[in-house]
Amino acid sequence: MRIVKVVGVAVVVAAGMGLGVGSAVAEPEPKENIYIDVSVLGCSFGAGLGGDVLVALGGGSGSSALVSSSLAARMRAAGCLPTR
């Protein structure tokens, strides 16, 4: 009976790992174009997101940058960006 439980647990763990790998290969996260001014940059540093914003600015052009949707959502939650 114990071997049946061990095999059952192993199957469930293997299936869970397979689903995790499948979701890790999913589509890339969409990007949003945001405009950065002094107040947005200051707010992002105050919220602990300044490093992420600076990395995004490094790949952007001028005062706009493409950021991941999750970073934009975190910035909106912190009050740095207006809600849609």
C-alpha cells in the first residue's frame, strides 16, 4: 500500500513540474510605453522600483521607455503612474 502512495505522489509531482515548465515557456510579457519625468522617477525610487525604471530607460529613447506590464502595474499600485 505504501508503494502505491509513493508512486501516486511521484506522479502528481511530475505532473506539476511538467505544468510549471509549460507555463515558463509561455508567451513573453507584453510591454507598455511609459513617459518618465522627474516626478515619476522620484516616485519610483521612493517605491523601491527605481532600479527597474533606470534599466528600462537605458533601453528606451529619450524620456520614454518600454517596460513590462508587471512593472507598470507595480508603478500604478505605488501611485507613480495614473490608472488607465
